[in-house]
Amino acid sequence: MLLKTFLGISFCIEKTIDRKKKTVIFFLLTKISPIMKK
């Protein structure tokens, strides 16, 4: 039971980190793309 809870928490944390990473990558791409087009 405890292991399942731990896995669930770590999975949620991983999903949150993944979403943050995607947001950061998207933000960087939107910042870089106008520079690359010049």
C-alpha cells in the first residue's frame, strides 16, 4: 500500500517536472525563433 502511494506521488512529481520542462522549452523556442529568422 505504501509503495503504491510513493509511486503515485513520484509519478505526479515527474509529470509536473515534465510539464515545466515543456513550458521552458516552448518559451526558449519562441524567444530564439525570431532571432534565427533574421
